[in-house]
Amino acid sequence: MNPQEVFCLNPDCHAKGQQGKGNIGIHSKEVKRYICHECKQTFSESKGGFFYRLQTDPKTVVLILTLLSYGCPQQAIVKGFGFDERTIKRWWKKAGEHCRAVHEAKVEQSQMELGQVQADEIKVKVQGGFLWMALCMCIPTRLWLGGAVSPKRDKSLIKKLIGKLPRMALAGPLLLAADGFSAYATVFRTTFRVPLHTGELGRPRLLPRPELAIVQVVKRRTAPLWEIRRLILQGTESLVTSLLERTQGGGVINTAFIERLNATFRQRLAPLARRTRSLARQEQTITAGMYILGCFYNFCDTHQSLLLRSSDSPALQRTPAMASGLTESVWTPLQLFSLKIPPAPWTPPKRRRRPSARTRQLIEKWSL
């Protein structure tokens, strides 16, 4: 037990989410319980993690989730391990919430040089209808940047998908590629804009982000062949060519990388298969699966295209998270589900009058 690696989870504590500040002590080694000296509350070692209050062996739960994440149908898990179907669904939902928190903390809160981003959608058949899953990825590092699930393929779905990208993208040249769905062009233009500050009163004018290129690949089937048009909606041809050379080693405008990711998701998640009897009933099941597969893809799976070769040492296998600088090693599924995400640190209350001496002491000690 190491108190320096643990943080308080009490939402009313001034030291919540803080590590290595000396406020955490060992309450009981026998039952692995800590105490926060700031709020005087005790908590177990597993609190705040995926395995909190799970009665089953964590290794068994991780094994089942790993099998589900690599294409094993749920009914095979029920028959093979003897667990109730509702128990497995509860684990799956909880794992999805955990992986969503990991993705938001590790990927969405980071800033990276994206270079090129491709986006696409998957049509998912569920019991009683269809859902649409939209995904986007960073091409140079193969990092899955996020996704969104909606009953309709419309502008709001694309907004949920693209809305978080500007916070992750560092300033610099950027290429955005998508298929022929018209909503992409509109959302790309309205999302990636910068304010023009002139010193005048009122809201500043929003201008297109400099060095931004938007392209589309429009496919139309004219039997027996496909007609493919590659359109440059924003940016110059020289900018697009240089970004293609830098991010994918040349070639033509395409959406091949995100389509391969779509195929990976369809292969690994049983309800996403085109002709399957393992249909999902709820949107939450598909959303949980999207985040679980995304975290496995980013943190646990090495990619041959990311192999780092060196003349004086063996080739280094890398995951998309390693290539993006988010982690330093390949995670195991147990490491992924054992990770604890600290809550947001305490912020002082906003008051018009001068803060009291007690409040000033808390601000100096615990406010970031």
C-alpha cells in the first residue's frame, strides 16, 4: 500500500484528486483501507476503480471482457463460464463507463499535432431498427480520437463527433478527410474557426483556421464499377499534397485508414457484424462497446505500421497511444481496467467579497 499514489474521492473534500500531497494515510493494512486526513473519511483501495464492489475475481472479469472485445458472442461466454447474462451485461456497461472516463482523461484532455484526421460512419443493426456510429482517427499515429452514436445520420451526429477535435489539435497544418456526406463540410468549416480580435466591442468575427485543408471522397456506383471523385473543399492543392506526404507517405486523397478501423470494429464487436444474430437491444450497449474497443485499440494493441526500427536495438512495437506520446509502454487489459481517474480538483467558490482567512489558506494549499 502506497498512500502517495492514492487520492481522495470525496466530492466535498478540498484535497480531492490530489496525489502526493500528504493528505492520504493508511487506515488498515488488513482490509487495505486508506484515510484522508483532510476530510477524515476512509475508503477502500479499490474505490474509484472498475473493480470496486465486484464479487468475482478481477482476472476472470477482465478475461471475459477481453473475449467480448475480440468478437466472442455473449452467449458463448454464458455457456462457457456459467455466468448469468444480466451479470455480463452489467460488467459490460460498467466497463464502457470506465473506458469512456479513461478516453476523456488520456486522449481528449491531451493536445497533439494531428496532421490528418479521417472520419466515417458505421450503420449498426439493432433489435427494432438501426443506429449510426461515427468514428474519427489521427492518421500519422493511428490514434482513435473519439466517436458518437445516434439513431440518425444527421448533422448533430457529426457535431458530436467533431466538436472535441479543436481542443486536441495543436496549431499547425491539418487535413480533414471524410466521405461524401454533406454534413461533414459544414461542420468542419464551423468547428475549426479562430476569432479575429480587433479591439472593438462585441463578439469577434470567426475566420477559417489558417493552414486547414478539407477534402472529401465521393463514391457513386455505376454498374459494374464505382465512380470516385476526390474534392478539395478548402485549402490549396499544394497544401493537401504536402500533408498527404507528411502524414501517410504520399498517395491520393482517401478515407482508407478510417475504413480499416471500421472493419476492425465490425470484426471485434459481435453486434456490429453485418449479418449476425448477436444483435444489441440498447444504444448504451453499442456506446459501451465503442469505448471499450477504442481503448483496447489505443492502449493495448500494437500496430505493424507503427513499428519503430533501430540499427542498434530490436524493433519496438508501439500502440497508437505510444506513438502519440500518451503512454510509454503497451498496456495489458488488466492495467487498462485497473487505472483510476482522479476527479477534478477543488476550486474555490466565487464570491464578490474578500475571501476569509480560512478560504485563503485552502486556496494556497489545494487550489491548482
